[in-house]
Amino acid sequence: MKFLFVTGIIFFLGSIALFFSQYDTLDVERKGKIVKMRIEELPRSCIGAKVRYFVKYSYNGKVYEKATRGDFCQRHYVGELIDMKFLKGSDVILRPGESVMLNLLSLVFLGLFGASVSISQWKKLKKSR
């Protein structure tokens, strides 16, 4: 029972930490502007859905890195200008249609699950004393 109690606490606190680590991404999603970024470097192949490949973009002399999957490398080329969402002062860039809301909702549900497990185990521990 103590194991589940501690695990629930870890899930709850971990979800809070991950939630706040996503703040920059949420800020870019809400306040960012669409700009043309230049593709500086592509992996040789992006085939495969499980492996994350990184593409390097540049904008105003600064290089940004963004994970990609699928056939992105076959559809684009080095030097191409593509639309990306950018917020001055942030190192995070997003694709125009990319949203962080699903990630945030998942973290909220994970936190609620961890809290409910901890509370139920805490009640059981109190009764067994």
C-alpha cells in the first residue's frame, strides 16, 4: 500500500513539474507569430514513426531545432523557407497547426490519477493503523 501511495505522489508531482515545463510551448502557441524559417539541416532519412529526427531551422541568424517524423525529409529540402510559429525571446518553435493542449490535458489527467491513487491509499493506511 505504501508503494502505491508513493507512486501516486510521484505521478502527481511529476505531472505538475511537466505541466510547468510546457509553459514556453503554450506561450508560443498563444502569442507566437507565423514567420518564414529556413531549413538549415535535414537528417538523411526521416522514415519511421517511432524514431524522432531533428531538423535545424534558422531565423534572424539564430538556429532552432525541432523534432520531426514521417516523410518530412522527402518532402522538404535544405534552404527551403517554411512557415513556423515563433515568439521572440523563446527557444521553442512550433508548426503552424501544432497544439500543446492535448499534452497539457494528458498531464492534468495524469496528475488527477496520481492524486486519487495517493488519497485512496492514504485512507487505507489510516484505517489499517
